[in-house]
Amino acid sequence: MRNGLSKDLIARVLGDAPKYTLDDLEAKFPPRNLADGAMVTRFAPSPTGYMHIGGLYGALIDCKLAQQSGGVFMLRIEDTDTKREVADAVEIINASMDRFGLKYNNVESYGPYYQSQRKDIYHSVAAELLATGQAYPCFLSTTDMEEIRENQKAAGFPTGIYGEFARDRNLTEEEIAAYLDKGLVPSIRLYSMGKPEQRIFCKDAVRGSIGFPENNEDIVLIKSNDGLPTYHFAHLCDDHFMRTTHVIRGEEWLPSLPLHVQLFRMMGWNPPLYIHTSTIDKIDEETGKQRKLSKRKDPEANVAFFLEAGWPVEAVIEYLGNIAASGYEESKMKGQVKTFWDYEMRAKKIPMSGALFDMKKLEWWAKEFIGSLPVPDLVCRVVNWANEYGTDINKMQIADESYLTSVLGIERDNPKRVRKDFITWSQTLENVAFFWDELFVPNTEYEFNNDVLKAFLETYNESDDKDTWWGKIVAVAESLGGKNGDVAMNLRVALSGRTNTPDLYSIMSVMGGERVKKRIEGVIK
Ligand code: GLU
């Protein structure tokens, strides 16, 4: 520690007198009045105009843990990097959370929830550290720091502002005042007491206690260019005064953990319990190796992709939930729970590495989910998707909603034997495209038996019930010396262009007599 600065100098250094004392802040943001075990979590994205699937994964865990424990889940916008700010970014985050059903509860008295609006709080805490000599104003310019760095490299020292290289850590009040008189604006740096030859033990709820060398860097707490905090300092102040109990964040933050624990201990505050989650990886198609999902290379890194492509949001949630809580699938298959939200997940079981995003597995969850939807819901979801994202062709398919309902209703009336052939809303419409004359593609490869088709047409009556209809197929087969199945296959391919379809009788009923006749006649010609 160094000598603390006087009140007046602190006000000059920070550009203003601090608004609060630490006691004021403690009183303003008291511990939350929640039952034992209630978790207070937060999703804290930086507004970059994009919601990454890894962000959604983290937010889901935050939301789930808070919800199941009767706690609070917050959304905090980490907008302290004014250079990276993007218009509409917050709308994108909000819309994504809303779509995926992640509800947060930003209790006003613990706000504001935009870091850019919390300057008073950061400056008040910084003022306290300046007063006690645990932080100091630093006037190093970019050029100064580059020079220090080059010298450190040349001499084989670790780079950074620490110990003897921290030029300004022991400036006198007069020296500080002289810099300020010249109009220079300092950053505020931590006066680090850490010694890298000593170890600091930090707790991660999943990984257990991890030893790290202590941090000795005088890291920046408040930036000189805009007076806003760095991530580290904002994390300290916000997660303390928002009374966060569990910080769930990506494993890329693990190396910063010793610094964060150091900061909390310096303040005499209890750190939150940390959970560092695995990044979401994929197997690279070219190299066959596991790598992070990349914003540039992988469309599925952006959650908007799933909405546009028509994946059921529930399936994405179920799938991500099962990565976070691998017991969920079994519990669901046993019928113990209906959705991920009913499943009691355990924070300690969140995987710390190797979370793989596998589209095939997602398909399975999607088929399960769509298979469980009642027909009116299925129609509604398909229609909503097509209206928002569909092509003109999709829009044509949804125009006659009662026809669409009959088409999608085929073989979906038996809850014990549901079809699981629909994956996305877009693929659903593609799957049933043959029901629309505009989209029907006749099969030119199949070797039709025209005699069979003619014989069937002669007896066909669209109002036949299923038994009568089947009786006629059997009769055609008998009269021509063929098999029932061959007759049915001829009809199936003539009507749909495909050899594999749902129930043929249902297809004919939905298509209606005229369309059936036209398609069969089309083949005979
Ligand atoms: N803004 C940080 C990020 O987007 C938040 C990390 C955290 O959850 O603390 O990576």
C-alpha cells in the first residue's frame, strides 16, 4: 500500500467528488431478502450486436439456477467499451432472450443495469481505494507503456505494469497535482500487493479450489479515456452491490479469477461463487478436430440462425439444457419431467470442458419436441415462422390454413405413436410440399404400372371409408395378379412423387378427389 490521497486531490483525479461512501453503498444496496439457497445470477453480455450460442447457454444456466432456487436472474449490459458499441445491440439481446423464454427480473433498486450508467458507483469505490492507498492515479501514456514493454521484453521480464515498472505508483501528492495542472487525465490503477511467488487459492464450484500465482499487476480499474471501469473493476463493484451469489461465465475468464478474488479480499467482501463453463465447441468439418464455434465460420454460432432457419426455440433450449445438465435427457425419457424447466439441475455438474454443439443431436431434440406438439400448435408455429422468415413459397403454403392443418394433421392423432419426421418449421413445409400442385414434382424415374393406376381410377371414390378403399386396392391387385403393396406404391409415387410417405389413405383424403385423379391421370398420360 501507499499513502492515501487527500479528499481534494481524489476529487481532482476522478473529475468529481465521490457521490457515495462505501457505507452509503452498502445501505443503498443491502443484501437481498431471499430464502436460504436462493441464487442471484446475472447474464452480463457486452453489446456487440450479436448473440452467441455460448451466451445463450450461459444465460440459460443463469436463468435456470435462479428460477429453481427461488432467486433472481438479472440482465446486466456491460457497455463500458464505448469503442466496440453497436447500435441495436441491446434490442438484439433482449429479443433473443425473449424468444428463447429467458425471463430476467431487474429489480430497480439494485440498478441501473447498464454499466455506463453506474459511473457514480465505480468512482465512489475507486475514491475509497485512492483514500486508503490501494489504488493510485497513473499518468503513463501509450508511448510510455510501449517503451516499458519493449524494455521488459528485451530484458526477459514478464510484460505489464507491476512493481518497479509501475512508474507512478508512488507519486507524491505534489507530483500528481503537477500532472493534473498540465491537463493530463490519469487512469486509476490498483496498487497490487500480490507476489507471484506466492499462491492464491480460488474456488470454482465445479473445478474446486484452484491455486494460482498471486497477481502483481497494477491493473487499470478506471480508464483514462472515458472514466469508465475495466471489466475487472466493474465485476467487483457490480457483483458485490447487485448481491450476485453465483457468477456463471465462460472459461476464458478463469485466468482472471486470482485477480478477482484478490480484489474481493482487498475490499473485505465475500466473493460470489464462480462457475466457469466450457466454451461451446464443434468438430471442424475439414480438420476433424474440436474447436470453438466461430462467429466468422459457423452460422450456428449466432442464435439468430436458429430463429431464421426455423428451429423450435424449445428444442434449442432443451438441447443446451442437456449439455449443462446431462441427466436431463434420461429423466425426460423416463417421463419424470416434461421440460428442462421442470428438471432440478445441479450447479456442480455443469461440464467444465468439452461441450460439443452437435447439429444431429439438436435434430433429435427438435423431432422430439415437434412430435409432442398438438396439431393446432404445430400449425400456429409453422405459420408464425413462415410469416416472419419464410420464402414466398412458404407463404403460399400457409395461405389456406385449413388445408395446411389437414396436411400437418396426418398421423398426428395418436399421441402414443407420433411421427418424428419434422425437424424445423422450414423443413416441415418442405417435407409436405407435394400437397401443393405448384410444388409437386412428378417422379420420372419410378416405373409405374399404368394398368394398376387405370384399374384403381375406375373404382376410386373419394368418399370411401378406409376399409372400402383398401378393399378396392386388394381387388385391383387380385385382378391384375399383383401384390397389394405394389398397387399402393404405384399410387403413393403417383400422388407424392416419393416412395416414402405417411399413411396413403390420409394423403388421398387430404388431397381430395380432384387432385388425386389429376395426379394419377398425369402419370397415365
Ligand atoms: N461482459 C463479459 C463477457 O461478455 C461478461 C463475463 C461475465 O459474465 O462476467 O464476456
